[in-house]
Amino acid sequence: MNYRHAFHAGNIGDVLKHAVLARILTYLKAKPAAFRVIDTHAGIGRYDLLEGEARRTGEWQAGIARVLETPRPAAIAELLAPWLDVVAALNAEAGETAASDAPLRFYPGSPLLTRRLLRKQDRLTATELHPSDHATLATLFAGDRQVKAIALDGWLALGSFVPPKERRGLVLIDPPFEATDEFDTLAARLVKAWRRWPTGVYAVWYPIKDRKQVNRFYQRLREGGLAKVMAVEHFAGSAHPDRPMMGSGLVIVNPPYVLRDELQILLPWLTDTLAQGPGADWRLIDLAGE
Ligand code: SAM
């Protein structure tokens, strides 16, 4: 387990993932019934962009920094508000106590973003296998009765916690893609989880470097019989297997009915904002149903 998300916090992949995550949670909050979020590969929850790994790579400068410094038309501002309000609040709070008052220093990973968007009745189960990352995550949520931060294999979590007792909610699957067969594992585990809980919303993030690999992943999901599935792909430039990641995707199972329209508004703006050259593009793909 060499992957540390701190190197990549706030990058173009996080922008796509967290913008969509916040839209799905906003949709779930439209009904009063409680929901649960299961975040299988949670990371540490809060990243300092001006220190350590994130400072060394500076990947966030081509991601969240660009989003914040680019003027946002009203429709975009409205769609991004749930996510960006959390980013702003985190930095405002930190500014009161930390030496730095930089407008962007701290970045919320998926479990912290989720936590900030929960209501009193909602719960988060976050699993992280790396011992020190889990310790950081557990400290972040110490004493929080709405969050369980568990040191557990995310694939086991999928087997153990799905379906949640609320029978309403989201499973976020965001593995590190260190193993060469990660896409195969992902497809197999997702299909298995969906069979046990076919009405849950699932969001699965993946890097797009090798088109063949991604198409094979889509094919395996189709063959798995999943009923309603869409994929959203975003590219800051041309993808290539041997170059740094320029694009990523999210497969969303049982997407909220409003999500397609929202993404059709959001993705052109995000693509322009994050473009790094030829190949900047986006796509929505119906993998099954609808
Ligand atoms: N979801 C996080 C976010 O958006 O802020 C980022 C997660 S990062 C891409 C993947 C995380 O999975 C890393 O923190 C890594 O330590 C952890 N990890 C790796 N293998 C795991 C496993 N089998 N089960 C749970 N976590 C794992």
C-alpha cells in the first residue's frame, strides 16, 4: 500500500469526484428520510495543500485552485455551492486558528465533505486500510456519533455494510488503482454489492489513462446486469497510458434523476476551467437503462 492520496488531493480527479458527490448528497437530502453514506476507500479526510506531499506535487493547482479562481456563472455557482461552501468554511475555520490565512490551504476529502453535508438523521461509515491514514481519519471524527471511521479493507466493507439499515444512501468506491487488476476487482465487487442492494446509489471513481481498460470495465458492468448506470468522463487533456493522469470518470449506479441535466450544465464549464491543452473534453455515457 504505497498510494497516499495527499499527493493528489484537490487534483482534477478530486474535482470531478467531489463536485458530483456533493450533487448526489444534495439530492438525497431532498427527502427527510435518513440515509447512510458508505465510503469504502476514505483517505485521511482533510488535506493541507501547503505542506508535505500535496505541496510537493502541487496537483491541486490544476484542480481546485482553478475552480476557485475562475468566475462562475450563476447556474454553475448554484450547482457547485454545496461542495465549495464546505471548502470555504474549512479554510475560514482554519484561518482563525492557523498561522496561514491563505484562502485555500485545506481541502476536504470525501469523508469530510460528506460529513459536512449530512443532516442530524444521516450517517457515514468510512473505511480506510492504511494504518496511519486510518489513525488520522479516526482522530478527525473522534467523538462524532454520526461517523464510524473503521480500519478495514474497503472490499470487505462492501460485503459487510451493504445494504445499510437505512436502506437509502450512497456507496462511494474510490480505490487507489495500484493493482493491475483493480478494474476487474472493481467490476466484480460492484456487481456483487448491487445484487445485494439494487436500489442503492453507487459512485465509483477511476482514472482514464487506457481507453481499452475502461471500455472493458464498462463491458463487465453491462454483463453484470446492472439496471440503471451512467458514466461521466472528464479530460483536462489527451489521455495516454504512459503519461500522468489527464482524465477520470465516475460510474454512477441508480443516478438521481436530476443528475444528467446538472452534469450537462456543469461539465462544459469544468472542462473549460480545467483544460490543459488539446483533448480537453467530457462525455456522459448510458451504460445501462434509462
Ligand atoms: N476517497 C478519498 C477522497 O476522495 O478524499 C480518496 C481515497 S484514495 C483515492 C484511496 C485510499 O484507499 C487511500 O487512502 C488508501 O490508503 C486506501 N486504501 C487502499 N487499499 C485499501 C483497501 N483495500 N481498503 C480500504 N482502503 C484502502
